Amino acid sequence: MRLFKYIISIGIITLAALVYVHQQVELVKLSYEIDCKEKLLKTIIDRREILQYNISNLESPSRLEKILLSRNINVSLPKRAQIIRLTKAPSYMDSGKLLGVSSLEERAGIFRFFDFLGGRVDPHAREK
């Protein structure tokens, strides 16, 4: 009887230790993953800032002026006859029928509400 209680208590302690170790291992995995995502985010933000700087540099009037002068291109304001005014498209142009949206696609849009029930698949997920 005592031996049985001893074996049960050792089993419970072992099980508790295994659960604790599993939690710690998952914690370390998640911290590595968070660190990796933070580094990726920092790289993306840096890249975005570089691209924004390049865009602002490329669009700067002084740069455009230098390019136009170097290529001997004369730029002047357009004459009244050269200006074309565009009006907003009529409301019937915005409907899905004109754009070729089928009734099946319209019905599928209704069921998008239930997308949260299905699991999302991460395209960058690694196989284990």
C-alpha cells in the first residue's frame, strides 16, 4: 500500500515537472520568435524610411528641374484648349454587375462573416 502511494506521488511530481518544463520550452520558443519578428519589423521600417526618402528626393522640384534642363526640355503651362476635365463616373458604373462580379461571388461575400470559424493558414509558416 505504501509502495503504491509512493509510486503515485512520484508520478504526479514527474508529470508536474514535465508540464513546467514544457511551458518553459514554449516560452523560450515564443521569445525567439518575437525577437525574430521585431528584427524583421525594424528592417522593414528602415527600408520604408529609405524608400520614402528616395521618393521625396526623386519628386523634388529642384531635381526635376535639373533633369529637364540637362535634356533641354521646355516645360510651360498648358493652354486652355489643352486642359481636359474629367467628371465623376455615374453611379451605375460603380455596381458590381458592370465590373463582372457574378452572383456567386456576391453570395460568397455574405459568408465572409463566418471566416473566423475556420483557421487561417499562415503562408510563411514553417513545417515542423
